[in-house]
Amino acid sequence: MTIKTTRFSYPYSSATAVAQALGTIDKESQGVVLPIHVATTYIRGADNSYPTGNVYSRADNPTYKPVEQLLCQLEQGEQALLFSSGMAAATSVFLALQPGDHVIVPHIMYWALRHWLLNFAKDWALQFSFVDMTQLHLVKQAMQPGKTKLVWLETPGNPLWTISDITEIVALAHQADAWVAVDSTCATPILSQPLALGADIVMHSATKYLNGHSDVIAGALITAADHPYWQRIRSIRAQLGAVPSPYDAAQLLRGMRTLHLRVKAACENALFLAEQLQQHPQIKAVLYPGLPNFAGYEVACKQMSGGFGGMLSIQVEGGEAAAIHVAANTKLWKRATSLGGVESLIEHRASVEGVGTPCPIDLLRLSAGIEDKHELLADLLQALPSR
């Protein structure tokens, strides 16, 4: 399944690449910020061709290109596609398969996608095996050579932050002639590059860390190489119209200019909070890949660089009622769904996911923002129920 490819090349670091958005200047105005192209259709040439390559905005819009090029640079990929949401990007990977294909997915994963797989993808006659991806022998057992066409990873896995070994799972999948797609939303391209570890496709809910300001919904896919499966995904995006507005694409590029700074700050805050909270008697457990006693710590050290992410979860002594009490009584932490923004968010995840969730009922999911870490800690501590 390994395909040789020419990587997109930019001579500077990721920090410089995002800060300058690859240094692209608007040719017409010489503006350092690129214009937003709102046209929905484009003129043909006299020979009936499209000299710019743009046909219709549902498939082609110049505003998408700078973001896609930047994502290729960050993820060391060949091509990228913007989508209207993370879910639109993720589901396109599955819709590009054929009815009857077998897919291996994580037992612990983003709930909305898990829900879609269980309730809608089966209508497409896809077959699924939900597997604990932290156990390589279970992944190997689930492989059905000739039938398994896709292995979908999510690492860290939301909301328990489980770590899957990308390199090892890629080897198992490619041996069975299956593609590997990785949801790397919470790792971000700053901390991990799954394509460099052998994966075929990487997915981001760009709503989260890539944009980072809780004001854009978007998604993205990046491929290691062009191939018929990727072209089928591209066609699905165009045919279903799963594209962002030009304005959202421009806002996403603006948000990405501070990606490296925001991710660094969130990682530092999350690690500090995890270290402090694991010592508190009213906290039963802290789930964070950056803690040496966390089950996935060694693998995380191997495939993540510069930090372990801004996401952590805590399990509160006193069960569900105590956890909900904490979420209801924070002041700095905002009680809201989503993650990866500059503001810190807290959520009782089991309440959101509902019946069938594998999420413990005493668990709170924390998205550490970029506020003062000591104030964030104090706010959580004052919200704990009195004993």
C-alpha cells in the first residue's frame, strides 16, 4: 500500500510557515493577507478550457488553496482538501469505500463519528469492528485480509486520551492491503505528523485547534499521495457540496497563523493541571498522555514532539453528581461542547453522549485554553464539592 510521493516543500520551520501562511503575497494588491474569493463560477477560455483550473466553487475556490497548501506543509502531505466540517471530512473517507468493505475503528473515539457509523454507515453496508487500538494483538486479530479496506485511528482518543501506535498499526494494515486514516485533531500537526509515520490520510476537525477561536466550523483531509481512493474522496466532496464558505476558509487561515503559539500554551497548561490534579484527594484519576503513569505515555513520547496536547480528563470522587457539580460551579472554565479554542472548556461528557457511551459517568473532559494556568487550577479546585 506504500506509495512514493513528492512532498510539498517549504524551506522554513512550521512556526514560520503558519505565522506567514507560507509567505504568500497577493499578486494584484501586494497585500500580505490574501483576498477572499466569493465567485461561485469561473470563465472558460476561448478553447473551452478552464485556464485557471477553477470550474465551480463547490469543487474549486482560490480561497481554499492557501489553507490546503499550508496543511500539506505541516503534515508533510501531497494534497489536502478543506471540508465544511470535521464530520464532513471524516464521513467522506468512509463514503469513498464500497458497500461490503470491512473497516476497523477504535472503541474509544469521537462520539459523533461513532454515532454516525453505528446509525448511518450500516445503511451503506459497511462492516465494522470496534477495537481497543492500544492493543496491537487485537488490531491484528481484527484484520480480514482482502476484506479490510480501512483502519481508522484516533490518537489521542477522545475523551479518554488513549494513544495508538501509528507506526505499528500502519505496518499491520498495509500488510493486509488496507488504508490507514488518522484523526489527529487533538494532536495537531504541531505535535504529530501521522503521514510521516506511514499513514495514508490524516483528518482534522479544523473547527478545533487549527482555527482555535471557536468561530469557524471546518474540516480537512491530507493525503500522503494521490491515488484513486483519494480521487474518490475528492469527488464525494464536490458532489455532496461538503465545502466551507470562502469567508470561513479565510478565517481558518487567519486562525492558523497562531497555531504553534496556542498549541504550546495549551500543552503547558494541560500538563501543569494534570500534574497538580493527580495529587488532589477528590480527584480519582487524571487521564493525560503526558503523565508518566499514563498507559500510553511511552508511545506518546515516541510519536509526539513538543508536548502531549491540551486535552485531559478527570474522574471525580463522588461519581456523576460530583462531576456535574464541578462543571456547574466553575467560573473561568466555560461549560460548553467543543475543544481546542483559546478559552478553557469543561464538559460532563457522558451526559452529552447519552445511552451507549463508553465514557465513565464521573468523567469531566477539559480543554485547556491559553489563560493563566494557576487561575485555571484555582477555579477547578474551588468548584469541587465540599467534603
